[in-house]
Amino acid sequence: MLDNLDPRERRSEDTPKTRETSAARPLSDREVPLAGDTRTATLNEWLDGEVPESEARAHGNTRDVEFWLRIEKEVEVRREMKTPVHVYRQIMEALPENAPAALPWYKKQVTVNPMVAMAATAGAVAVGMAIGAALTKGR
Amino acid sequence: MKRYTSGVKTTSVMIAPRAADSQEADHEVIGRVLAGDRNAFGMLIRRYSDPLYRHALGMTGSPDVAEDILQASFIKAYQHLAEVHGRFDAWIFRIVANGCKDWLKNIRRTHLSYEEDDQPSAFATPEEDLDRTELRSDLDRALAQLAPSLREAFVMKHVEGRSYEEMADLLGTTVGALKMRVHRAREALQVLLEEKYA
């Protein structure tokens, strides 16, 4: 006879046979996420534009959906805001008269393409060989 | 992927519409400014000031501070214009975003509201307008209580209507991390506001 390794089968008869709640079981055992998590996840998916509003409401989020629709109405006003007209003039007046300073040579970006890389390598090898030759002659 | 109408509207991938064929590209405008055409810089200001202003306003909650940050950022950008190597819009965004974070670090905030707001109301009746004023103040207060990184993520997603990909590009982080920040910001805002508004 094979050993029964399922711990649930070894319960004594007097142990009440209650079903473990989803929350009590390890996460890996849950086939369906907790109800609260699904609700929040669906709400966020709706707010991210990934599922329709009806789906968010279907998961018991009606109150939350109404809340976010109200917030959205306020946020929409902010989304349409423009820079006040006087700000443009203020910035232009505050700009220094001189053109922006050119970048000093040590801050300039060096673009290395294959040709430049090959030339630099060849140069380094030539210099190395010359130094090597000089040292050998010196002995 | 199909996008549903939801609480959030996402814009295109860039801060503002990219320079169309008829428009001079940013790097060409920058070249003119560096050659001494100071007025050409105005083109860059007009092109990018609105989304940057919205970001500064969302982060600070004060129109005056947002204007100051915007002005200081554009002046700094002008002085260091020769250092732009990549996208100007991403570069100027980082200057403004850092300006906002510095301000948040240095200022002990009291109540701030959009007192000087003269934007048109989207609400039909005076009652709705009154409700909106209250909601606006409450939302400002709630936003002010969020950690700067959560506030930044919420403002970029909801107020500026950016996609997660664009946010990741601008902030140099991952889409997953930003989704987490936005979700946490929503959760926190809902806890702070739902007693009154839910």
C-alpha cells in the first residue's frame, strides 16, 4: 500500500471538517485570486483603459467607479489647462541677451563609428609597436 | 491593444505632438538659437510649455510656483542648450520635474489652492461649480499628502494623460514600477477622499 502523503487526509475524525478560506491557503494554492484583489485589479484596469466600465462595475466596483468618475471630471479640467499668456513673455524677457555658451571641448560628445574605432585601434597598435621597437633597440 | 473609455485618457507617446513636416524640428530650432537667434527659443517654449506647466501645477498645487518653476527651467535650458544631445522634450521635462522635486523638498507646505485659476468651468450649474471648487481643494490637499514619487506618477497618468510607456521613458524606470506607483497613489487618494465623495 502506498503512503498517503496528503496532510488533510490524516486529520482525526473529531477535527471539524471546515473548508479553508481562500485567504488561509497559500497563495500558490489559489486558483482564483481573492475577491478584493480582483475588484481592485479590475478597477485599476478600467482606470488604465484596459477593460470597459461595465466590467469594472460588474466586479462590485459601482461605488468606486462613481468615485473615480467624479475625480476624473475634476482632473479633466486640469488636463486642459494652458500656460498663462504672460508666462511666455516673462520667460522671453528673462532670457540672457547672449546666445547660449558653446560646449567646451571636454564636454563635447564623441561619436565613435566603426571607421573611427578602426583608425584609433590602428593608431594605438602603431604607437605600441614603435615604443616596443624603441625599447628593444635600447637593450 | 484596444483602449476603452475610462477614467483616464492617454495622449500620444510624446509630451506634445512631434514636429510635423511643416514644423521645424527641435534640433534645427536649437541650432538657430545656438547661432544667436534668441527669438527662436520662443518656438520651443510655445511647443512644450503647456504640458510642463500642467506637470508643475499638479506637483506643487500652486499656479505661482508652477510659473516660477517653468520660468527657471526654461532659462536654465537656454543657458545649457548646447548640452542637449537627445530629445529636447525629455530633457526639458527632466529639468522641470527636478525643479518640482527640489521645491517639494525645500518648502514646508501649508494649504495651497488654485486661487488664481481662471480656467473655464466644465460644470453646468452654479451648484456643480461650488462642488467642483470644494472637490478641487480636497483633491489638492489629498495629493499634497502623497509621497512625491506617487504624486508624480498620479499627475503624469491622470492629469497629463500620459501612457505608462511614455512615463517610463521620461522617468527612466519600468512600466511595472510605474503601474505600481499609480495604483498605490489611487488607493491612497481613495482612502483620503472616499468618506466625503464616494
